[in-house]
Amino acid sequence: MTPRFALGLDYGTNSVRALVVDVRNGKEVGTAVWDYAHGDQGVILSRDPNLARQHPADYVTGAEVSIKKAVAQARRSIRGFSPEQIIGIGVDTTGSTPMPVDREGKPLAFQKKFRSNLAAMAWLWKDHTGVAEAEEITALARKIRPHYVARCGGVYSSEWFFSKILHCRRTTPEVFEAAYLWVEIADWIPAMLTGTEHPDRLVADVCAAGHKAMYSDDWNGYPDSEFLSQLDPALGELRTRLRSTAATSDRAVGGLTKAWAKKTGLRPGIPVAVGAFDAHLGAVGSGVGPGTLVKIIGTSTCDVTVSPGNKPPADIAGLCGIVKGSVLPGHYGFEAGQSAVGDIFNWFVNYIRPNGKAGTHESLTAEASRIKPGESGLLALDWNNGNRTILVDQRLTGLLVGQTLYTTPAEIYRALIEATAFGALTIINRFEESGVPVSEVVNCGGIAEKSPLTMQIYADVTGRPMKISRSAQTCALGAAIAGAVVAGPEAGGYANFEEAQKNMTGLKSRVYTPDPAAHAVYEQLYELYRTLHDAFGTRQWQGNLAHVMKSLLDIRNRVRK
Amino acid sequence: MTPRFALGLDYGTNSVRALVVDVRNGKEVGTAVWDYAHGDQGVILSRDPNLARQHPADYVTGAEVSIKKAVAQARRSIRGFSPEQIIGIGVDTTGSTPMPVDREGKPLAFQKKFRSNLAAMAWLWKDHTGVAEAEEITALARKIRPHYVARCGGVYSSEWFFSKILHCRRTTPEVFEAAYLWVEIADWIPAMLTGTEHPDRLVADVCAAGHKAMYSDDWNGYPDSEFLSQLDPALGELRTRLRSTAATSDRAVGGLTKAWAKKTGLRPGIPVAVGAFDAHLGAVGSGVGPGTLVKIIGTSTCDVTVSPGNKPPADIAGLCGIVKGSVLPGHYGFEAGQSAVGDIFNWFVNYIRPNGKAGTHESLTAEASRIKPGESGLLALDWNNGNRTILVDQRLTGLLVGQTLYTTPAEIYRALIEATAFGALTIINRFEESGVPVSEVVNCGGIAEKSPLTMQIYADVTGRPMKISRSAQTCALGAAIAGAVVAGPEAGGYANFEEAQKNMTGLKSRVYTPDPAAHAVYEQLYELYRTLHDAFGTRQWQGNLAHVMKSLLDIRNRVRK
């Protein structure tokens, strides 16, 4: 039987990756990364530190270059490989990254008059210019449509679809008026590959729509016109041009155009799946399923799990989103996350630059590995970039307590890792308290790959084994899986995501198992973490903290004995 | 008129300094420092990190070498100078630093059988071996003699006289039994110079006795035998050999012996003043008086002021000590302090070693000087070494809040300085709340001399001008003032401390005046500091801290605009 391959395209913040995967076993046979050409590492910046944009030309060039190079690598690694054997394509992107397009679905940024207008670019996920608009949307929704925000933790973020569009309307009306539609790049890129960018043909994906644009089948799709009109009549008018239904990634938006086939050497007409966000397809590539929580741990984390069935589960306070079909069709997808993990460790190494010149991640990790749980007497909160789950509050900051005159950088480094582990445990607990079981935790991403110390601390803090996804490119793998599913069994692909995952995903053999003695100490420390968490992070908490420093000293003394 | 000089001897932790001062104007004409020969920089250590001892031989050698060298320097700097012109000597030492002596008043350490017995040495102020005994003494006093500990902030410290003696009794009974008496080195060194070491002649100083041994005229001197016997009958028995009265430093313990005159070239018979602690005579050398608070700022601080009259003031919660005559005769002396100031800055530079290799005090100070109050969004507690005043709690630790992903070392360095300023303000407020006015603040010590940034922040935080003592050797100068007072007007000295201070002390011309705008921001930050202070430091506080991080961000945003 001829081997069949699927192609995953993973559009990140700074670059795009193409990955060619053997459909039979998930083996990654060719990959290539292309760094975006515009801006600072692909991100167009301005004087406003909240602004972050991308030029859509990078999406076009990126697909061509990365696909060609990945195919070339597959040719070198597999004897007899032909791009004709690629049966389907999946795409994942960052998000919410909406972009204004014209009546034909072409990016406004491609028009001469808008080519240097920042508002005509793609508004990258981490663009925070719409802070005021986000507050306005949250306030209105709480007042007249509380169910809209209950699904996304009670707060509509400045990073999301309508905040950005409303901010454009308020600050750059000429772009807003020229835009026929705003399209998530997760939708636009598959459309570009299949020639379906035209607003009448464009397919919206349920992942972006559900998690970032308050879309739900439970209330007839996107927020109603009346609600949007109260924010701005022009937004209500825009509503009429948004698709009434959004699709899951087991559906194809169309077939690869001849032009794209020619450019890349792939077969024309092979199906391209409905797009989705990187974290969600990353969870698929890590084997997410009911009871399995996938943690994508990099600069921040995205924590994804699913629950089967079509009945919407109860809203969970502090969760970023609960969306039917956003991860696996036929399941509700849950998204939670920590606003900073690797970013906190990077801050300590790159901004504090401790230990003279010797304070690298490697040396701090080596030294921190020799410190026992509780031995430093330190405790930190992991809020240097706010708290996404479960507090949904960006206006929180870091905290470190327990410093003496002898506290070392490695002790602080370990305390920061532990703080992110306590944050991770808080998310797991919230899932379980809310009736979403977590029977398995699978980790992927840079930290999961590169920091055994972090993974062991996560195991010891949570009291759960930490498994690692076999693939180091789970997002691109998840996209490839979508490609294999839309190709279908008749083309050598799969009938559904579960079948594809069974064959194409896996775990590394190394599992980090919790040490009972360490876990016992961490249970005491977590109680103190939770006290600080609630005292500084919630308005409900009432109490006194005189025991905190003394308990840390008591734990330290017991551990040192 | 022939100029007259006074000699101050300042026994520190690592060295002794001799200072020859012109009695007419306080000019320092000769000085010399001798580093102790024993132990690690003068401190004898063991495996027990709480242990810190000194060998009394260093006190003897130190006096000889430092006096001779200081005199030699005076000869070089003043034409026609003769040591015969020195009219009196004063001595200050660390404390509580008690030492066991035999029936003749000779240190047990000088006996062959005890020469390597650590318990027979001087128990240096920072020896903490008596932690358990201190708790025992505190508990008993609270139960049956609450007035004993009310004068010293409610807690009897492991650093103090009876904790050390009781610990010796419990752990090295052979030394305890061989000791006829335990003598503070502040008493023993003047006795050594005057040949009055014999227990029948020995003079106890009220500074050591009052601040560290619960001595007060209000209850017949030292704690009563019944109290001490309940701790240990042998301690009750020792009580009978302690002097019934203690003296102030305007009294001489005797005249310099011929032997010491011969060794040093000074005139035999010149008076040697009753000793006192370094901080207290340092306050004298900085011009302390009613309304003037002297802050001696080094690794830690000692904050000293006085209140006139003989009626004991009300006890002040959280103050280290209130002792009649401990600073100026005829005044109650008040001692407060911060457990770490320079030590916290040193910790950050020497243990964290931030900014690659560039994180020196100088570079961090330069960068921190460019940061506006409130601009960093950081707030710290200055408790890395516990809190002496007003919480009297060694089991407290440091805290830093407000970190983002962009927080820099200079911002943290400044936040640490600000934290010590907030601690300083808390002490000033406690004095004033308690009816002890603070109309002037005079600073001395290494930080006051070397860190204009710290002094400016103290001015801005407290809203008070920060003045700096003219002398950089205020402790030795204070001792020399005591020497000039015991010499008396007929010998060319002074009738009392006030007269001597008027002529021999002064201020530097540079005064750090508060900037109103900076003070306004610091008033907001202090409110948050006080909230954290009370929340983590007291059992009484009840509340919620959800506003802390947000207020810091609000202040930051306002300042940055």
C-alpha cells in the first residue's frame, strides 16, 4: 500500500511551520519554518506598546516557502516520496487575529491606499489596543447578555475579535468603513489556499468564533445585532455580513487551487480543513480526549480538554472558553491558561540577569534541582503577566515572599517554577470541581520538552503523573491530522479525529511520576499559595496573613532537618 | 590656652578604633583601627551558625595598639601635640556582649583550663545560641513580671545578657560554675584601663544593664532573685553578686593605671568614663537631644532619641528599650531599630548578583536615581532579617510585590531602599504617636555617608529633612565626648554632655529636603506598605488585599503619564 501523508501548516507569532506527516503512524517526515519578513520578527510595532500587527503578505509567502521546503525535506528523508502522496491539508493559526477584507475577501492591506496603514493589517492576538472597548463590551454584556460572557470567564478580552474591530471603528474609521468584513486569519488562510475568500463562500471556524467572538449555537451564532448596535450601530450592521454558522475542523473549506498546486507541487483539489487555533489543534496533536488535559507550555500555557456530548455543560467561573466543537467535533472544548510561564523564567534570566554572568537557564536549573521542596522558604505568585485562569484578571502582578539575607537566585528560580505549578494545579482543581474530570495530563511545548525539572515539580505539586506528547510540533501535527480527516478513509485518511489521533499521536516513554514526600510538602505550600492567591486576587477573601511567613519558616526548618 | 584632647575607644564587631578629638571644637586629629586577631575577622565561630564569640585578649591588645597609633597620627597632624594633653577617655562597645570572669574580675578565657572553651569567651551581641532561653525568659516575665519586658517591646531577646548566661548554665555548666560574675565588655574594658575589674569595685553601666538586662531604678535594679530563681536557682544566686546600681557615662569608673599610661604614653590617672553601647554614644556624637532622632544606618539601623526628666514615660509597644540615662544623663533614652538596611542592599548585590556582572551598588544606584517614585509599580517589605521595631519579630521575611515581565534590577534595588524608608517612617510615627516628639532627624553611619539616593528617598518618604552628622566616626566621637565630660571643666573638659555636644558635634552642610511631589506619591505607597506590614506582621489585622496590586498599577500609570 502506498504511504499517504498529510500536511499541517502552523502559523505562529514569528514564523510559519509546514509539517509533512505519515498518516499511518504520525511519523514526521519533512518540516520547514519560514520567518515572517515584516516588522520585528514578524510583528509590526508602533510607539504604542499595546499595538501588535502582522502583514498578510507573510501568510501568502509563508505558505509557499514553508510547504516547498518541507516537501523537499520529505523527498530527502523518504525514498520515493512524492508530494502527490499528500492527501489533505490542515491549518492552525494564532488568534484572535482578525483582519479587515474588502468585498472580494482580499485583505485591505493589499490595497495601495492602505498598504502602510497599521489598522489595515492583521490585528495579532497580543494586540491590546482595544482595552477600553473590551471593558465596554464586558460591561454591556454583563448588563443585557450575561450568558455571552459567562462562557468566557465573565470577561471579554481586549485580545478578542469585537474589541479590536470596535477599536478600529473608533480610532481609524476610514479602515473600518473600507472593510466589508473582518476575518480571523484561521479562516482566511484556508480560504486563500482554496480560493474561497469571497465573503459569500468564506467558512468561519467555530474555534475562533466560539472562543473569541461569543459565537454559540445556543444563541443563534454570533451576538445579536441589537447587542452589537448598542456598542456601535456600525457593529450591528457588520453583524449582518457575518456567517450564520461556523464549522468544525473535520470539514473541508474546499480543494487546493490549481495555482497553489502549481506553486507547491501538491495535487490540485486536495481538501483543506476548516482552520482552528494553534492551541486547539495542538491539543489534538497531543491526543486530547475526554479526561485528558493537554497543557501546551511555552511562554504562557494553554490548557485544553474536552467533554463529550452536545448538551452544553454548566459555565465554569474563570475559564477562558467553553465552545462546542472547538477542539474535537461532537465535544465541548474547554480552554484555560496561564498568562505567563516560560516568560516568567525568561524575565528572571534576561531582565534580572542573576548570578553575575552565570545565571543561565541551564545553570539555574542545575542548582535549583538540588534544592528540596520547601527548603528555600520562598513562595511566589505566578502573576507577572496577570492571571488568565481562574481569576481572569490582567491587572495582577508578581509576588515573592520569604526572602532572607541569604536567598539565592536558584532558590528564586525554583520558587518561580513552583508558582507556575501551583497555578497549573489551581486550573486542574477548577476543572474537577466543575465536573470536568482530569484523569490524565499530557504536556507539550517548549518547557515540556526542555525542562525536566519543571515537569518533575508539576508532577510533585499536582500529585499526578506528567506525560509528554511524542511530537515536538503538536500544533502542526494537529493541523496535519485535520488534513487526514478531511481527506477521509477513501483517500487513505481517517473518518474522524479519534481514529486519526489513535494512529498519529503518542506519548514519550518518559513519564514524570510524583514523589509522595515532595507532594506532601507541596500540599502545605499550596495551601499558603492559595491563601495569597485569594487574598490578593479576589474581593471575597477576608482574613489575616500573619501565619504565612512563619509557616514557610516552619516548613523550611522541617525540610532542612 | 593649650589645646586639650579627649580619647574615644570604639569596640566594634571586627575591630577597635581609637579617636583623638580636640575638645574645643570636635576636630578629629588622630585615629587608628586595629583588626582583632582571633577568629574570623574577630568573631570566633563554630558549626552552630548561632554562635559568635570574641576573645577578650583582643580587647587588651586592641586598646594598646589603637591608642598608640591614633596618638602617633595626632602627633603628625598637630604641631606640638603631646599625649599629655589628653584629658579623659571614653569607651563604647557592642552589646549585649557579656563575659564570664573569676573572683578577681579576670576573664575565664585567660585561664589555661578555659583558654579554648568557647563558653568562656565574650558572647558577642549577635550570638543567638540562647533562643530557647530567651523564649523561656519572655514567657516567665509576661506571666509574673510583665513590667520587665514591657520596657523592651514585650520580648526578651536571645541576644541579651540573661539568655546567654542561662544558655551557658544549661549547656556548659563547668564554665558557669567557674564564673563568679558575668560582665558586659562595655563595663569590663573601662575597668581594665583603670584597674577596677574586681567585682567589688566594678561599675555597671546603665545602658547595657537597662537595655539588655531588665535593669531599672523603678524596680530596684536588676530583675529580682525570685524571678531569676524560677528560671534557674543558680541565676537567682548570681543576682546577689550583681551591683545594685548602675551608672551613667558622665561618671568616671577610675583613673588610667600607671601600667596603661606607660604602654600608651597617656598621663596616668586621667579619668575613664563609664562605658556604653556604640549606638548610644554614637547618638551622643551625632548631637542627640530631646526632639532629635539619631539614625545610625549601616547593615542595620539603630534609632536613638531621648526625652528629658526623671518620670518614666509610658511603655511604647514595639520599642527595643526605654532606659533612664542610657544615652544622656537626666534623660530617658529610647532605642529602636531596623534589623536590616544595608544588609538588604548587600544581599541583592552580593547574593542575587543582578545585571550580569554590572550590578554594583554604584551602577544600581545610578540607574535607580532615574526612576520616579511609584514608577516601577513595586513595593517591598524590609524584613529579610526580621523586624526589630515596631513588630519585634525575628520570624518575618522579605516580600516583593508588583513584578511584571519587564521589572529591572534597578527598580527592585530602589524598591528595597524605599522599603527601608517605609520602615524608618513607621518607627518615627510610633515615637510621635507615643508622645515622644521627633522634630529633627540626624543620620550617621555608612549608608548615611555613602548613599545620597537613600537619604533623598528617606526625606521624600518621611516628608522630613534628613540631616547628616558631621563626623563619620560618631561612636568614637561620642566616647571621646564622655571622656571630655568625666575630665570636667577644671581639666579643660565640660560640665555635662549638653555642653560638650554643643562644642564637639555638628552637622554636614548638605541637608536632604523632601520633594513635595515625591512625598505625595510616597504617602500613597506608604498606605499600601502599612497594609502589607499589618497583614503579614500582626495577628490583629483583618481584611482583603485585592486593591494592592491594582493601586500599585494605578500609581504607576499616573506617574508615567
